[in-house]
Amino acid sequence: MSDLVNKIAGANEEAVRRMLAADPVLIDVIPANEAIPELKPGMILHAGPPVDWERMCGPMRGAIAGIAVFEGWADDLADAEAKAAAGAFDFHPNHHFSAVGPMTGMTTISQPVMVVENRTFGNRAYCTINEGLGKVMRFGGNDAEVLDRLRWLRDGLGPAIGAALREMGGVPLKAVVARGLTMGDEMHQRNVGCSGLMLRAISPALARTAADTQELARALAFIGGNDQFFLNIAMALGKAMMDPVRDIEGSTVVTAMSRNGTDFGIRVSGTGDQWFTAPVEMPEGLYFPGYTDADANPDMGDSTIVETIGLGGFAMAAAPAVAGFVGAGSASEAANFTHAMAEIALGENPEWTIPALDYQGVPTGIDVRLVVETGVAPTINTGIAHREPGVGQVGAGVVKAPLGCFEQALVALAERMGVA
Amino acid sequence: MSMILNQVRRGYFLDSVALMRISRTVAGLDGVEEAALMMGSPSNLGIMCDADLLDEVGRAAAGGDLILAVRAADQAAGEAALAKASDLLERRPSAAGTGNTWRSKTLRSAVKHLPGANLALISVPGDFAAAEARKALRAGLHAMIFSDNVSIKDELDLKQEARAAGLLVMGPDCGTAIIGGVPLAFANVVPRGDIGIIGASGTGIQEISCLIAQAGGGVSHAIGVGGRDLKAEIGGITTLMAIDALACDPATRHVVLISKPPAAEVARRVLERIGASPKSYTVCFIGAEELDLPANARAASTLKAAALDAMQINALLGTVHTVTVPDARAGSIQGLFCGGTLAAEAQVIFRAAGLAVASNAPIPGIEPLAGSTALHRLIDLGEDEYTAGRPHPMIEPAVRDDVLAETLRDPDVAVVLLDVVIGLGADEDPAGHVAREVAGRGAGGPIVIASVTGTDGDPQGRLAQIEKLRAAGIHVAASNADAAELAVACIGAGA
Amino acid sequence: MMPPMMSMADDAIDNLFSAPPKLVNVGLESFAEELTAQGVEVVQVDWSPPARGDARLADLLSKLSW
């Protein structure tokens, strides 16, 4: 083996080591501008790689208009859109500020964000609280109902969860994921097990720190009624796990995957903060009654950070129920998705194992070289949003990361290492 | 007015044998003049272009794409043909979809699923074979490279790396090996015994191992070294490693080395290494007469002589086919061989008999085909000019059918000489193909002489194959060498 | 330069000769089918050209992978 290949092997070993050494703990909920001091009025963080207003999809624009009204930067939605088109707002990816957000992924100064600390390395990652299903901002919803809920999250639920977490010293998350995998969760499309575990973990502290029983009841009902409550925590966990893996010279490991409804972007450890982008692909799956693929929005959200750490589509073997959404897939074929992802990952995670595969660990450490060599693209379990803002989720299925991102990354790595 | 229709499937791979079978079915449809399903490599594009099968769609295909190409009498026939081709592709059990069995996509992941894997058998298109072999070596596996069209530079790099790691590279263009009693690729089911074989030729190994079996002996290991291992550029790396390996092998008592005559310096080095081995050797450099051999080695210039020498017998015993010489004829002998070394052995015998013969793969003293006026011809149908873009005639006997049919009709041909190679990897009924072509020619025509390289342990069954040939009026000799001698006798020469 | 007759070649080749080989088959499926029929342990690789046949990417891959 050449020196270069040895160097890459060593760098990748270090990358996977750091992933496996992570110790992510959910420690707090705080306003976004306390978590991210750079946030200021007019600055809107969104999901996916950088994108400007002209290229944004419908739901993303709807969410931006909504959040601008929410924060008081526009009088109403029409005013917000006009301002946005005129360049009044400052758009940035969540990823550039240690944050992630599902679907449209709006993060602005007053939003409450959950804080996950990676105790091994000391870094933190942030994600807003999951709003629930139906008409929500992450699907581009922006009416009074949506904004009212955001206000309650900001003023009620967020602080309540924050107080509980501080009181109990936080919730270590690796074990929650491990248990969830044994309960049929894959932490992207299916979080019902982990959401239940989280509720159990924090409800005593919520009770101890609650201002009154009405508020406590509302909080418990909200969390308890949201099967996807854990998604946002899993995303922050993923970001916290992957951020220390960035910038390892010579490493070909993928450190982020993300979409903004227009472009799919990846980042690779050995090429630092460079985004490699390609147009997002359309999801393939099953639609709720009354909807078809003609209604589908292109793929969107930072939630692919979950696949980046070996969960979601990578852990499909643990979640046969999800496989039923996957077009022609049957429950018994769920395992094949995980086997396919093992072809493009460097190793497996011994702490996150899948009983149905004889406790094989989830595929860990996506290697750009393996993706390009095999032509096997990371498979993502995703919800499908309606292309009109605010309608909500219309289906669920799989989508593939575009191979073009990985091919570009390979070329960039080769140039950086002097062999192009 | 015929028309060309193409369809391209991006990144869709299927092996050449499967593609050939589908192509033949589609080409036989009503209204179809020609059809081919091929991967879009530059050489395949050239072949399809020459066959007038490509339009702009097909020409734009890349190396990893599958091209479905049809030339038909009209649009309707063309579309029907493409639809049929698609249907045949769809009907193949898809690799990743059959039940719950996952098929690894790379050698790397395959090795994870078979701990203790120690040998990679590589038969991907030549352009990709060296890379796969390198992956195998890096994973600590020996490599048997069946693929040909690997560059000599890649071969040298691979063999040097393998030698440093203590691993064997058998090949490229290694069609036959028997390791630990297991026949690999194109090999025959022969009993285990104490004779080792090191061969630069697949069919050479096959013929000798089968004759040893016929004589009641058995084979410990047959190591294929690839057709170019004994060229000066490679210097016999794998051959030397094989000699060393068998020197220490308790299961081996005697070794047969088969090759075309190597470059002088390589021959010297090889013979010197043989001299240092505790085992006895039969050295068969096909057609070579004078050799400076060490004390533990004897020479044999034909495969048959090598087998007899290894078994220390004078004749093949127990053969059931005593062949009487048919009435002598005037005219030419046309040999159509699937096995290159079998063609070479025939040339040795024709040369010794003083016959004027030419070949597309001539041994020293035999004229090359181009520009030759020699009466007799011995053709190796496995040579590059016949196999570019097509399976080898041993995999797909149909490749020989057309040439055979034409030769049988030629009034100037007195004798047709054929090899019929059976065993693993070969067609399920090579004799059947030949018998059908010969039986279908009607009365008169050339004498047809054949031999069957194989054993009764082979799936096709040697005796059954011989019976099919004889039923079609073909004279079946005990060995390839015997068949060549019989052909010579039919012309009345060599007596 | 004469490499010694008994070399480090011994271990790996010894291992190869002393028992039926365990194979990884990369290419023609018929080879794997025949081996399986003989009771030999073999894994078939569902192979396709690296980088879907793109020669330039395959070349970069080879430089970065071995």
C-alpha cells in the first residue's frame, strides 16, 4: 500500500474512533441566541447547504415568511416574502452554527433549542423542539396556529424541559438509541420507542420543576402525543457526534449530509467545511390517502445527520415497520437496506446493535471512496412533505443521496492529496 | 430498409456469458438481422459499430452501461426484439432481491462474510481484473485471474507484490487450476493422487490431468501460472513459486511442468529451480526438442508423452476406443481447436510427420496463417481475433459451430480435426454441438476425428460424450495426440 | 539473487494446499454455482465496474484506495 493510502487509512480510523467515542447528553433547552451568540435580528438559519431565496422551494419560503412574522421582522406573510425577496434577511445553514433542523429547519434568535453536549470532546449541538405532526413550520406552515404553537414552545414547553434537564443532570442519549433499536425504531422515520423512553426519563424532573399542574399536564400531553418527539434530539445527537470528526487531514469519512429542498449537500472530514452539492432526488414511497407523488416536495431537512451516524435508513433492519413504506419493500427486505449500507461504511457501532441481524452493529463511517466505487448511495428514510407550504406530511419513503456529491468529493480529496 | 434500435441501461452489469445467451435468443427472433447485448467498453463499442448495430443512443454509452442493440427489418420487429431483451433481463433472478440473501458488492465485504477465505477467483472483464486482483492480495488472498486482456505491466506489478506477501497469482488468462482437490474454473474432476502439475496453459493442464486419470493416477494440485508467466518480462515468478511450493508439499511425489517453450534465460532459471527440488519432474515445453535438464527431470514434447512419462507407462491402458484408420484421402486437414495447447500439440505431431501446416498460433517451425500457402491448417479458436467481445468457444460451443459447418462443406477438406473439452466450466454438452453439426451435413464430406478431454467424473461424462460423437460418424481417439496422429495417417503421410 | 526455496511463501501457500480452498468469486456466476455444487465454500460478489464504469473516477479511486 502506498504512503497516501496508509495515511487515509489512519485518518479514517481516527474518524471512526471519534464517532464511537462520543458521549452525547441532552443537557438543556435554551433560547437560540444564547446557544448561538452570532444570531441576530434578520438572521435565519435553515436546513441544508447554502441556498438563496430565488432557488428555495415552496415550503422553505413559507417557513421563512412565517418565522419572520414570528420574530416581528415583518408585519405579515406578504410583507415577509417581499422583504425576503429584497434581500432583507440573512440566510445561513444550521450546520454552520453547530445546529440542525428538520425539514425547513428554521432557527432564529428566540427559538428554544435543545442542547446536546458531547462530553468526550466538549462540543455542543442544537436543534429546535419537534412541533408535532400536521400543520407545522417545518413543513412550511406559517399561519396563526403554527405561530401560536411556536410561542408556547418558546415560552412554555422549552423552558419547562430545560429546567427539568438541568435539575436531573441531563439524559445520556447513546443508551436511549440502543434501546430504541431493540424496539423497532430507526430514529429517522420511526421514533416512537425512543420518544416514549425520553418521556419516562424526564417526566419526574418535569414534575419536580413544573410551575403548576396545568402546564405540566400540557407538556406531558404534548410530548406524549408526538411519536416523532425524539427525532430532533436524535438530530442534535448526530451533529454533536459528527462535529469532532471534521477536519481530519486525509479522512474520506462523510461528516454531514443535508438538504434544503433544492440541493443535497455533503461534507467530508478531509475537505473541511466544503459543501459538495447536487440537486436533491425525489423520494419514493407510499402516500397518505388523497395524495400522490405529484404532490411531493423535493427532499429536505438536516435530518440526514441521522443516517450519517448509522441510523435511519442505515438501521432499517431494526425497523421492519418502516420498510413497509418503502415502495416495493417488504418487512423481510428491510435487512437488505442495512446490508447495502454496510457496503459503504468502514465499520459498525458495537453499542448500537440490531437484534434481527444477530446483533450486528449499525454501519458506521460512510466512506466517500466506497460510495463511488460501488455506486451504492446512502439510503435515507424520510417523510415526504407537500410541495405547497403548510399542508404537512403527505407520505413516507426512501430517498437516495445523489452520487454526484460523493463523486465531487472524491475529486476534491484527490486534488487535496495531490493525485488528481 | 433495415433499422437500428438501441437502448442503454446506465450502470447495469451482467456477465458476458449471460449476455451472450440473451443476445443469441434475440438475434433469432423474426425480422431481426443482428442483435447484441454488451457492456459499453470502448472495444465492445468498436465491435458493435463494425457490426452496424449502433445509433447515437448506443454510441453515447459509458463503460459501466449495458447496451441493448438490434438491427431489424422494420421498426416493429426492432421494438419487439428490444422488449424481448428487456424481458429476458428482468427474468433473471435479481442479485439483491432474492429472498433475504444479501450478495456482497465488493470483495472487501465478501471477505467479511467468509472468514478464512484464502482464494479469489477473478473473471471480470480484463480492464477491471488487475484492480480486483490487487484488492484480493491486499486482503491476504491468493488470486486466480481467469480474465485475459490484463496488461503485462499490471501482471508484473501484481506478481511482484504477491511474491513479497507470500501469495500466489495464478494468471492472468489462467483458465484451469486444481487446488486442494477442488477443480477451479475450467477443470476436470480427477482423482486425487501424487502428481502435481504446473501449467502455463489451461487446456494443457486439463489434457494431462485427464490422461493421468485415464491411466489410473491422480493429481495433488494443478497450479495455473498464466500464459505469459514464462515470458522474459515476468521471468516466471509464479512458476518459481509453484516449484518451491510443491517441493515442500507432502502430497506431491512427481511434478509435470507444461508450457510453450520459454525465453532462454527464464528456462534456465526454471530448470535450475527444478534441479534444486526433491521431487522428480517431467518437463513439457511443447514442441521443444533439446533441453538441458537437471538430473531429476525428464523431457516430453507432447502432452500425451508427458502423461505417460509421469505415470511411467508406455501406452494409455483401458481405452475403449480402438480406432481403425479410415481409407486415406486426398485433401487438406483442418484442425479447429478450442484449446490452444491442444492445437499446439497437434502442430508438434504434424511437424514431426513433415506435413506442410499453418496456424494462427504457430509453434516454432510452423508457418503463421497470414500469407501461407500450406495445405493443412490448425486453428486455435480461442485466440484473441476470435474471442474479442465473445465468450471463449469452450464456454459457448456455438462460436465454433459456424466455422465447423463451413469447413464440413468445403470440398477441398479431407479431414476435420477437433478437440472436445468437457468438465467444469464447459458447456453442458460440447459433443452434442459437434455431433449435430457433423450429422447434419449429409453424405460424403470430410473424415471427422476428435478426442474428448475429460473424465467420467465430469458432469458431462466422458463415455457419454464419446458415444454421441461416434453416433454421428466421428472417429474418437484416446487423446488429442492420438487424434492428430490419426489425422496424419488419413492423409497417407507420416507412414 | 536467488530467493530461498523455503520462504515466507510457506504459510499462506501451505494454508492454500492443506484443505479445500475457501473462495471469493468475482465474475462469472457459473463458477460459483459449480463450486457450490461440489460443496466448496464460496461467496459470490455482486460485482459491477467501479465508479459505474467512469474511467477517470476509477483511476482516482485506485490512487486513493491502494
